[in-house]
Amino acid sequence: MEILISVLTLFILPLFPISILVNKFIFKLEAKKQIILVFLFFASGIFLLEKIPHIKDNHLVVLVSLLSAAFYTFRLLSVESVSRYLLFLYVILSSFAWLCKSIGLGMTIYLFLFMPAFIVFMAMVWFLVNRFGVVHDKIISGLGSVMPKFSLLFVSALFLIQNIPVMIIMELFKKQVAGTWYIVIIVLAVIWIFVNWAGVRLIEQIIFLKPVRRFRYKDISFVQVVLASMVLVFEIVYTIYFLGRNAV
Amino acid sequence: MERILQFISVVTFLIPLFSSFLTLFYSFVIKKKSYKISIFFAYLTLFSSFVLTVIFFISNIRHFRVFENSIFYMSITSLSIIVLLFVSLVSLVIHLYSIKYMFDDEGYIRYFVLLDLMIWVIFGLVISGNIIFMLGFWHMMGVVLYFLLVHNYKRRQTCKYGYYTLFTHMLSDIPFLFAAYLIYAYYDTTNLDTFLSIVSNRITVHVLFFDITISSVIAFLIMLSAIIKSAQFPFHIWLPFTLEGPNPVSALMHAGIVNAGAFLANRFAPLFVFGESALHLALIAGFITAVLGSLLMLVQNDIKKALAYSTVGQMGYMMLEIGSGAFALAIYHMMVHGIFKASLFLGSGGVIGEARESNNISNKSIFDFYFKDPKEHLPSKISFFMIVLVAPATLAYSIFYIFNAFNYQSGTLFFFFAWASGVQAVYALYHNSKNFKRFLFFTTILYITALIWYLLAEHFFNILLFTNTGLLKELYMKAQIPNAVFYTMGGIILSVYMISWIFTYCKIGKNCTDMKYFIKVYNFFYRILVRDLYILDFATKYSKKTVDLSLAINKKLKY
């Protein structure tokens, strides 16, 4: 039973190379269905991950999750489609979830640290798909000047997601690690740099530069802004609480 | 009294954040007029900082704490108070300048919201006493600065150069992150005061290997972080390219943000008694940056870029001061440089406009003036050499006698650069004078006054910022490098100065035929300097290769 749960979790929260199969399946779907499936996979994957025993301090899991996160972060640099960006981000966050499990973090950490900003990001991608039908950056650009509320939420969510490696490093503080864990911290720091680089490239392509004239632009509604802002504020407050746990 | 100070400090800290949110919120209601909220709170911030400063110095309390044993722990010292007041003042000036300057820009209110957020982040960095809290603000400084710089984000160049800034700031976050980790892992605390107290009292000494202690590693990492943030070579590339951002943002950056490294070094000052390598790193980095920044400034043909490289040079001097143990002097330098550079940037727009309308550009060179007709200008030559030799000698003697400045290498370093700067200033300014003798006389007086003022300022700031004079002496002692290395470095730079002055004279003089080889060397170095030592080209090439490699993998793997 445990093996079954582990295998199922590996497909729902994929690590490289299984992620190739999972992404291939997800990418064949329509854009909106991709987003729904990614959300369902991620949410259920976290609950299943919690059920898997004997992963804590498992160096093989740590190694594979780090390599997977690093590999997909590197690939994120040249992604030209927001849908693909979302898929790669999903694999990176899955890798971090496995890494957190092997460190010994509880489910609440990835629920409150990973999920809120990722949900908001997915909501923004859904909005783009709904509004424009396509999410390729060569077609959409300059949304910052025509959709300011959307842009603010998109950028805020992305920056919060990008700081997840630092949160994991902060949790490693408490372990007072030695030996191989130093390497984990160094790799996470490098991943952090690259994930920010990729995020800035995405922002530059979607939010900055000049808007495409042939589209009609309508920003997100006030209600949607309030809901998304509340989720992000919750994550920020939780992050401060999370950091405060480490403060002495 | 301490309760009043605690209350005012919390209020001062929160005002810019409150202003930022309120301005954003009211922009949906009153649109562009919500900038007035930001201006009002900028005045309030300055008033609050001023009241805090007055009460702090009247009360004779030199250090107070707020929210102890929490992540929001604030540890407020005289350093924090001075920097808070300074930043509030600069912030108000920039707010007022921006009212009209930015009025026609898209994102007018966004600019004010981000400006208030930046001031809040700087305040947070200055008052935080918890290392994680401080690290958070250290990181946020880079992020908020990025969004301020990409104000005109419709231009591709602006986005590209904005990223260089963010990337460099993130690089500076990493050593700080590792230092914070080591502090927590080995000293079991994130409280900055507790950590410094443990280190200073030598309660526990953790040794890694080869007698390298953890405290020296932490000191090295902190200094590295400060060096990267303060645009030291080779991490200076981002600074000239921040000119894509609005002028007031450049002013704020050159006045406040780029000085964050000096603040961090001062905040961790007691740690550097156990981290000689950190001080030596600062000395070398500062030395190289001071020389290179000044050289790079000389080859610029754009006034704002010249100012930016001038800032690079000044940051080098500041780091040199830290590396030689003069921490308080670095704070004074930071403030004075901040004010003068911010005013230069704010005024540069007007200067450029005027220069475009005027045709009066002087072609006279110093050596034409001095050596074209030696008989006519003999008295000037004597007075010229006087400033080169006599003035610093007199000054050095007086200062040596009064302040014993030559007990440490920092004194020698200070006078060396003062002499070089003074001579260079005279060279640069002479052609504006109608009566050179009078000009030289008054310049000498001003020069000596400025030097004595500088020394007095160091003395004053030392008393203000460091109550423990033993710590100051220890820092000066630890900053000493072997005399052979020190005097070799001095000799090299002295030779560079003398050769370049002689070369400039020969180049402009009548008989240049024997100088062909030197002109080739000059042209070679000029080409390298104009391309900023090809650092940007190197970084652009390899970042493009990285992205191309990522693209190749994506094309092959697809999923």
C-alpha cells in the first residue's frame, strides 16, 4: 500500500524524469483544463505526500528533488509560453515539496507557504486564457500599462513563489545542519537566483514593454482583486510567522 | 523617556508603509491627487525622525530596544538615529522634486507608492536588530529598487538594465544569507546584539579548520555582501545603467541605497575585530574601485554616466575607509557624498539643458597655460608646486602633531588620497580662473579647511557612534596590512598618478613625436576603459549563452 501511494504521489507531484510523462499528458489538454488539473494534482499530491513514511533525511530523495528543481529552474529561463511556465513551476514546487518532506517539514508549511501564491498565479493565468485565449508571450505583452490590477497581482504572486527556496533554507537553519546539507543550502541559493532570473524574464515579456494594439484590454474586477489580495496577504502574514518561529 | 523613544521609533518606522498603502488606496478614488498623501507623510516622517533625534540626544540614552525576543526586534543606536534623519531628509527633498518632475509620466502614483515603500525598507534595515528581519529588508531593497528603476518599462533597455541591478542585489543577499545561517547554527541566536556581545566577550570561539574561526568567516561573508551591494569592482556594472530610471530615483539611489553596504559594515563593526581578512578584502576592493571608478569617469562623454562612475569611485573610497578601520568616517562620507551627489543628479537635468544652448567650451589645457611661455608663468609654476608639496606637508605635520594620525596606516592613506585629489582638483579647475594666484591661494585655504573639517568630522562621528574607544583602536590595528604590501600599493598608485600627469603634459606639449609608444599604450587603456573593462560584454555574452543552452534543452526535451 505504501509503495502504491508513493508511486501515485510521484506521478501527481512529479520529479524528473517522470515529470516528462506527466507534462506531456497535461500539455495535450486545453489551457483551462491544464490549470484545473495542475491545481488538483498539486493539492492532492501534498496530502498523499504526508502519508508516505520513511522519507525523512533520505539522501536519495533529497538528491533527486534538488536535481529536478535545479533542472526545471534552468529550463524556465527560456520558456516562451505562460502555460509551459506554469507546468515547469508546478514540477519545481513538487520537487520542493519532496525536499521539504525529506527535511521533515509538515504539510501546513507547503499548504500555507507554497499554495496561496501558486493559486493566485494560476488564477492570473486562467484570467489570461479567458481573456485572450492564448498565453504565449510573443502575442501578449505590455499588460502593465493597460491592466495594472492584474499586473500587480501577477508580479506579487510570482515574487512570493520565487522566494520559496529561501524559506526552505530558513527551515534548514533550525536543523543546524552539517555535511551534505551545506550543499543543499548552496544549491537552493543558486536555484533561487535562477528562478528569480526566469521570473523577471517572464514579467518583462508579459507585463513590461508596449501593449499589443489589436487586443481590447479589460482589467480584473474589484472583487477578484480583493479575493486575490486577501490570499496573498495571508501568505505574507504566514511567512512572517514562519520566519518568526526561527527567531530567538 | 525610553518608552517615548520606543513609541516614536515605531511610528517613524511605520509612517512610510502606511503612506504607501494609503496613497495606493486613494489613487482609486482621487486618482493623481493622491500624491499629496505621500508628500504629507514625507513631511511627517522627517518631523518624526527629527523629534526622535532630539529626544535621543537629550535623553543620553545611547541604545534602546523595541519588541525584544521577537522577529520584529528593533535595536536603535546613534547610528540608526543619524541614518534615519538623513534618509528622511533626502526622502522629503526627492518627494518634493518629483511632484513636478514626474507629473507627466505614466505611473505617477505607482512611483510615489514605490518611493514610500523604499523609504520604509531602508528604515527597516536601519533599525532591525534581528538578523532575519534585517536580511528580509536587505533583500527587499533590491526588489523595490528594481521596480523603481523600471519605471519606464516600455523601453527594452530599461528592463534589461533594471535586471542587472536586481541580479547584483540578489548576489549580495547570498553571502548575508549564509552569514545569518552560520550565526544561527553556531551561536543559537538571531538577535544581532546578543551575537555581537558573545563574539566581543569571546564567550565561545568556534574553530572550523586551520585556525579559521566561525566569527572570521561570518565577518568575511558580511563584508562580501556589503561590497557587492555598494557597487565595488567588479559588481559596479549595474550602477551606471541605473540612469535609465527616473532622475529622482538615481538621486535616492546614489544618496541612500548604494551606501547600504557602509551601514551594514558599521552595524557589524565589533565583529571585524575578529575578521582581519574581511577588513583587508574591503581595503583591496575599495582601493581598486576608487581608482577604477575615477578612471572610468574620465572617459565618459555623458554627464549622468560620469556622475554614476564618480559614485562608483566614491563608494570605493568609502570601502577603503572601512577597510582601513575608519568606520565612522565612512558614515560621514556616506552622508556628505549622498547629499552632494543627490543634488548633482537633481540639478543635472538643468545643466544638460543649459549646456545644449551654450557654445562656450574652453579648449585650454593646463599644460598650455603653464608651459607654453615659461618666463611669463614662472610665479604660477612656483605656486603650483607649492600646493603639490608644501600644503600637504604642512598639513600632515600639524595633523600628526595634533591627532597622531600616522599611528595607523589609515592616516597615511587618507593624506595620500587627499593630496592626489587636491592636486587633481587644481588641475581641473584652473582654467575657470581669471587670476590664477588668487585662485590658488583660496583653493589652498579651502583645501586645508576641508581636510581639517574631514578629520574633525571623523573625530566627532567616532565619539557619536562608538562609545567604546578600545573597539576603535582594535579596528585600526586589525586593519593594518604588512607595511611592505601597503607601501608597494601606495608606490604603484603614486607612479600611476605621476606618469599620467607627465604623460598628459607631454601629449599636449609641442614635441609629441617621441611619445608615439606611450600614445599607443594610452589608446589601448582608453579603449578598455571605454568598454568598462569588457565586464558588461562578458556578462551579457555568458548570460545569453545560458539562456540559449536552456532553449536548446527545451527544444530537445519539450516537456
